[in-house]
Amino acid sequence: MAEPTPSPAQHPPRWLFALYVLLPLWAATYLFVVGGLVQPEVHTVARTIEGVSRGATAAPDGSEQVLGILAAVPQDARDDRPPRPVTEAMLAEAKSQYDTLCAVCHGPQGRGDGPAGAALNPRPLNFHFRAFQERMPPGATHWVIKNGLGNTPRRSGMPAFGQLSDDQIWALVEYVRRLGRQP
């Protein structure tokens, strides 16, 4: 008796065979490059803003970082003030928004040490920096929260939160300023 010829269902299609071969190769390449086996190339960012030093180390008081941010904020926005006082209820909501939107980069205490912030260059601003507390006007902080810094010469990872109302943004401004004044 002659052996039966194998039906097409018994042999996997060629594309499936290619998938078995190519998928592991792709996965190995992905893990090698993205998984950290190859060191990423890091470029210094935002060192060409006028008034900001070109040195490799940042000033310990945060002045270089604040000057870089202020260089991106329009002059008229720096003088803005909240249209009404920020209430304690608004601050409670701001804390919740900070924990959700900001702490991942700026850290729970606002020290610029959040888990996502570790990968950013420049690093997230530390609200405890003396320069932030003394030189960053509330209007500038409001503008940065509303518009972000991604499309400015600063080119940081700070996203725009323009979807928040002005009252919510002003409450966040007050919250981060108070957060930075805590020991």
C-alpha cells in the first residue's frame, strides 16, 4: 500500500515558520537595544539658552535651571496673579492633582526625584531649590504648568496641562510653592 501524501494542514504555512524564526530574533534585538544592554546615547539639552552657563554641573541652588525655564516664559506671563484667592478646598484638589499628574516626575515631596524624572534631561525642577522659591514668579509657574516646556528652547519633558482650568492651575502653583517651603 502506498503511503498517503501529507495534507497541507499537516505542514505549517511558510509565514508561520518565518514568524517562529524572526520573532525571537526581533525580541533579542529589542532586549539588547531597549533593554539596557547597549548604553543609550545621551545628549546635553538646553545648554544654549542665553544667560545659562555651559558648564557640566548645575548650580546647587537650582539657579541655572530656573534661569533656563524663565528664558522660555514670556515676560508678560511672569507678572500674572490668580484672579481670586486659592482656598483650602482648592489646595486639597491640587494635592490630588499633583499626586496624579506631577509626582511621577517631580517626586512626592517635590524634590525632582520622581521615578519617571530620572530618565529626563534636563531633570524635573526641585521645588525646594532656593532659586525656585526666590526667583520663579507665580505667573511663570502658572505659564509652565499650562503650556509645558516641550515646544520651547528649554526642550524639557514638562508637558502642558492646559486642559485644567485656570483656578486649578493657580491652586497647583500655590501647592508646589508650599510644598517647596516644607523641610
